[in-house]
Amino acid sequence: MDNQNNNIPLILNENRIFIIRENITKADLVSKLVHSICSDLPNLNEEEVLSSVLKREQGISTTLDTGLSIPHARVEDLDAFQAALAVLPAPIKDDYGLDVKAMFLFFSPAGQAYFSGHLKLLAALAEKFNSDFIKELSETNDKGLLLKKVSL
Amino acid sequence: MNSDPSAEKTSRFKLKGVVVMTTAMLTFITFWKAAAIVLCDFGSSAFYAGSIAMKAIGPAFPWYILAIMIFAGPILLMYMEACSMFTRGGIFPVVKAGLGENAAKLATAAILFDFLLTGPISGISAGQYIVGFINSILEFLNIETALTGDGFSILFAIAVTIYFWYQNIKGIEDSSEKSSRIIKFSVMVCAIVVVWAIITLFIKDDISVPPIAPHFNEHSLGWAADIPFLQHIGIFGVLMALGHSVLALSGIETLAQVFREIEYPKIENLKKAAFIIFVFALVFTGGLTFLAALIIPPDLIATKYQDNLLAGLAMNLSGPTVFKLILQACIVAAGAVMLSGAVNTSIIGANGIMSRMAETGILTDWFRKIHPKYGTTYHMINMICVMQIIVILFSRGNLYLIGQAYAFGVLWSFVFELASIVVLRFKERERKRLFLMPFNVKFDHYLIPVGGILVVIVVILLALTNLITKQVAAVTGISFAAFFFLIFSVSERLNAQKANDIFEEGHREKLNHIKADTLEKALSTLSKENRLLVAMRDPDNMYPLDAVLKDLKDDDTDVIVLYVKPVEHWRIGKREMAKSVDENELFTNIILTAEKYGHEVFPIEINSNEVFYAISQVAIAAKAKEIIMGVSGSYGAHDQMERLVMAWGVLQNGQPHIPMTARILWEGREVSYKF
């Protein structure tokens, strides 16, 4: 399960990648990404999952100074990691006033055995999505290419 | 400040103002060095205790000196129990906890009396040994002149006191290495003397074992001469004889002061140190005094070697005079450095005790006044040294006179401290003790300290006997104790508000704040193979540091203790900044925790607007193998760990990962993650 979470193509697909050019709030963006994942996984209760993500957002910030926001939740009815990505060429502000230039939202299975993988994914995303990489993503208009870039 | 300057330019998370906290309280020493420090004071009494006891009780003196040195064993065990309860021992906190504040003031006055006489008696004794050696040389060269010891001894004692006054004003650095060398040299000299003396015992045929029955003179009987019935009670005679020999125990209390400095594992090392102290003192003071009494003709003990007994032992061994002179030179050298060291210890000890009184608010700020250049408590040091010089001048170099008075401070400080240890068994029976004085009987919820009670009874009997037999000690000691009790009480009243504030605030460690230009510079003094980073914030929650230090077995790890101070003006957007804490209280508690286990820590403070970013950056810069932190009451361990791994990830910059484990600890639970 540790290896699977870092294999981006296994947890993310083109349908869950968004290039957001319109003005949007962070909460709406989170809802949009949650919805995209739940659309693929009908067994998930979208409302409950969204509530979990937003609840986590009330805790220690998931936004980094690089402009990456990583909302996430550990979900009971899940047996594999699932993710969605939004790239924002025009940054939005998060609740703390930090710029959000990319949002990588993911769900991880709630079991304790998955927690290590959950942390590993957070660390890997934080490392990969540095300022230069996010700038590179924001200049990319093709979802397939975006998936390829984040999967490398 | 950032390890990677380019990251600092683009990052909104800031890390500035690295401050390394240093204090003399953060160095720890081996059990051997701890024993050496104690022995430089305690062992130095070997040079004069026998002579003084001989003048008081006659030829039986070696038996009583030996008995007193055996009695040092139970006293050391009692002190070990006190140390296991009070890491920062010293007489005041122990007696205050056991018998209350007034008793603590009296006990402190008694031990101050002890310290004020330790300097003069040691300085004068060293002078007497030097004069004795010069006379031996003159005799060897057939020069019919002999120096009289008292004048030279007075000058020597004053010179040594002034020398150490100046050293203490300047601030003496760690002297444990010097003490260690002195004791190693003394052990070597002692071994040579013992072997040579045993050979002499086999060669000489006029050896006679000293009598056990003491012979008192009018002076050593004191007021007991006017109480005839006491002279018919055998046990009283034994107590009197022991009372005249008890000054050999002087310096043993240094163990309580040095315990704070002993390295991990503290109690195990304390046991080893106490064992070395006991064996060395028994052989050095008890053994050499006994051998001196066996080998030196009684008429010479009472005359020529009355103030330099061990030198007399060297000169009365069998063998060529030249070799005996060399051995005497070695004994004089050992004596001069040990006794001079004891002068220094007495100044440090008295200053330390008065500083503790000042810290609790009992003494006014005048006493605590810090020297503008050297940062030492110069008013107290001046006062102590002036009083010691007055004692030297008034005594006119008479060792016996000072020795008589000296026992008062030694015994009454024992009475208060040891009685407190016994009382605390009942008063604070739940208090954690890592060592117990042996011979205990369990009764109800109490562990009755039978052994401790017996020791206290003996000490009280000796102290009361000395009050009757030692007029000089009783008059000067009681006057001095009353005088200092008065000073403490008046000063406390004048300082009442301050004392109350100090009580409310609790103890605060004096810390040097050393600013570093870069994180790398701040960490450059770390030298051990492994590093752990412990992030601390709450002064009332030392659990993470406690857990780390408790389990730290090897001495190959630097423990960095980091406080990330939130900086309000670097606030990002609406981000809620954690409130800063009383950093002095935090670092004081960090130091006290480090002392408890005897592990060195490296406390640093960093200003930042992002705690986890700062923690990760310091851990990466230090190449720490572990990051340890406590749980946040606001967020919980999982959220904290998530933020920490994110911050760690941001800081990697594509560099090869250094294996690191993050641990969040609370109440026996742990969340960990291996990067």
C-alpha cells in the first residue's frame, strides 16, 4: 500500500485534473475535487467525505508557502488512495491568506496501516510541487500532459 | 539563516534569530571526577584531623579517626538518599522541606560557619606542611635553624585566600579536571606511603599499637570538667573522643553539591562516586593517620609533627633520608594542592549556598550584585574572603583552635540535613527516591528508616557532646549561627515582596543568550555521531524531553532542544500565531530535566512564523536522526505529523534524503513516522 500511494497514475486520472481559470473560493474548489473523486467511487458518501476534508482544513494548515494546497481525508470505506488535482494559473487565497496555485486533494484509507503511506504521500507531494514545478504546471494547458508531469 | 538561501528568498515562512542558550549548569562529569571534587575537600582533612584529635584525646586518636571515617559510610548513604530526591541538593532545600524554613536558615548558618573555617584551617595546615618540609631540608643539611610555622602559615593562608578570591571574582571555569589530577597524584603518593609504611612495620621492632582509651586534658574536656559524673560514663568518653575527631568528616557535604553535575546514569554513578570517596577517605585519612600513630614516636607526634603528621610519617619510615625527603616533598605537594583546593572549595561552597539563599529571595539584591566585568557575585565572594582572612588573623595560625570550632559547623549541618532526610520519609513518603539509606522496616504505609534514625541519633549525641566539651566551638559557633540567622531573617523581611515574587514565579536559570549568524554556525559545536532534535514549547510539559533523556543510554548523541518562538510581525495573512511562552521558565525546566538524568542538551531558540518549517529546517541542518515533539492540545498528533512531513518535504529541494524518524509523544503513547 505504501508503493501504490506514490504511483500517481494509479490514484489520479485525467478526469480528475482541472485547470481553473475562473474566480473560485477554496471551499468551492475543494467541493469540486471531492465531487470528481466521488463520481468515480459511488460507494463513497460525498457529503460525509467533503465534511471530513473541510473538518481537516480547520486544523493545521494544509497549504504550503510554495502555493500547493493538499486537502485530504482518511476515509473509512476506501481500500486505495484516490486523488484529484486543480491547477490555478491565477492563484486564490486560502483561509490563512496564503496563495493557492495548485491543489492536490486526496483520500486515503482510514486504517492505521495506511497512515504511513498517507504521510509518505504528503511528504512526496510537498517535495515534488516546489515553486518552479507549480509554475511549470500553471503554464500547461493539457490535462494529459499535466498527468504525465505529475506522474514523473 | 536558511540552509538554502534561495529558498529563503521565495519562502514566506521565515526563520531568523538563532539563539543558543548556554549555562554552566549544562556540563556533566564522570563519577570519578565527581569523587575527585569531593575528595579534594573531604580528603584534605587527612592532613590535620589526626594532629588536632591527638592534642585533644591523646595517643588513642587514630582509633577514633578510623571510627569516624567508617562512620562516613552511613553518612554518605544518607546524602545519597537526599541527592536522589533533590537533584540540586545543598542544605537549604533539603532542610526546608524536612524541618521548615527556620531550621533551614540555622542549618545554612552552620554550614557557612564550616566553610568559613575550611579555608583558614586548610590554608594554615598547608603552610605548616611547607614549613615542616623546609625544616626537614635544613635538618638534612645540618643547618641548626628551624622555622616556626605559625607566622609563615598565616601569610601562606592569606596569600592562598587572596589568590582564590581573585580567581572566584574572575569566575572559575570547570575545575573537575584539576581535582581529578590532584587526587590521582594523591592516590599515588598514598599508595607509596602505605606500602613503605607496611614494610617499615615489619622492619621496626619498637612498634606499639595505640591505646583505645582516650586521655582528655582540661581543655578538651571543656565544660565537662565541671560535671564530674559525666567523666564516669564510658560512652560519654567515647562520644567526646569521636567529637574531637569528627572534623575529619568535613567536606563530605560537597557530594550533595556535586551530584547535579554527575552524568548519566546519575544514581549508578553517584553510587560509584560515593564508594570511591568512602574507600579513599578510609585509607587516606583513617589509614595514614593510623600508620602515622604506629610509626612516629609519640613524643615527636606531640612536638615536631604536631601540625604536619603525614610529613612526620614520611620522615619516620625505614630507609635512606634522601628518599624520605623526596616522599615528604610528595606529601607536602599533595597536601599543598589539596588543601589549597579546599580553600577554593570553601569559597565556592559558601558563595553557592548564599546564592541559593539569594535566589529564594531570603537575601537582598545587595548580596546578588553581579560584577560588571566578570558577572560573578562579588559582594558575597568579598564578604566570605574577608571573614576567612579575619579568622586566619584571629587564630594566629593555631590549627587546634580552628579545628575545635570547625567541628561545630560540620556536626550541626549534619544534624539538620540528616534529620531532614529521616523526617521526609514520613512527611513526603510518596516522593520518588531512586536510592534509599539501607535498613528499613515497612510499617503501615511507611518505610521506617531504622538505619537513618540510628545515624541521626549518633550525630545528635556527638553534636550535643561537642557543645559541652568544645567551649570555643560552642561560643563562636552559636554566635555565628545566631548572627547569620539574624541576617537571613532581617534580609528576608526587607526583601519580602521580592521573595514572594520569586516564590510565585519559581526558580529561573541564568542563561547566556548567544546569537548565531547562521543555523550552521549555531550547530557547529555539536560533535557527537548522532543527533536528536526535541522540539519543546510548554514549560509545564517536559514529557517529550523526559522520555528521550530517560531512554538515552549511550554518550554518542547530541540532544538539541529547540524552542520555536512565534514572531507576530511575520504573521502570514490571517494565520493564527501560537502565543509565545515564558522562555526563561521553559529553558529553566529543560535544564532541570537534563540535570535530572545527567545528559547534556543543546538548547536553542529560533524565531519563526512557521513552527514545523523551523523544526524541519533545524533537523535537516543538524542531520538529526530523530525529531521528537509533544502533542498539541489544539490539533492532535496526526495533524501535527502531517504538517511536519509536509514541511520536511518542502525543504528537501531534491537533495538525497537523510533517514530520519519523527515521533510525537504523549502520556505513554506515540505516533511516529520514518522519512
